[in-house]
Amino acid sequence: YFFDASLQHDDAKPALHTIHDLFMLERRFAHLSDADRLAARQARSAPLVDGFYKWVRAVAIKVRPGSKLGIAVNYAINQEARMRLFLAFGDV
């Protein structure tokens, strides 16, 4: 959703950068044990996810709900619990 939104809204690019950074961290953590991966996620990924959702909530009040960015933001808000799931388990 954020990729599609970024084609029309430059405001979507911070979300793409954060998501990219999270995937790069996961690559770094792939070789770790479940316990070490969980600790690394809590130390490195959780602040990124927190920042992402802080940004999402700030954008949500400014954007038209039917716009590409509005749809992406709404999706992110609806998926927050699932998005944070990997921060609670090292084996996910």
C-alpha cells in the first residue's frame, strides 16, 4: 500500500524507508538464536516500529481517507497488532 501511495504522495516515502530498514535488520538477525533474535528485535526493531506508528498516527489526521496514502495509513493502523507480533517472538 505504501509503495502505491509513494507514486502519488512523497509523504509515503518515510514509511517505505522504515519498512526497508526493518527488513534489513531481519536479514542481520537471521543467523541468531530465537532468544538472541528476540532481544535484537526489541533493541533495534521495536524503536523503528514505534516511530513508524507515531508517524502513521500523525499522518492519519492530515490525509484524505480515500487517497492512496489514506488507504495505506488506514491499513497500517488496522494491522498494527499483527505488525508488532514479530517483536514478541524470536521464532516468528
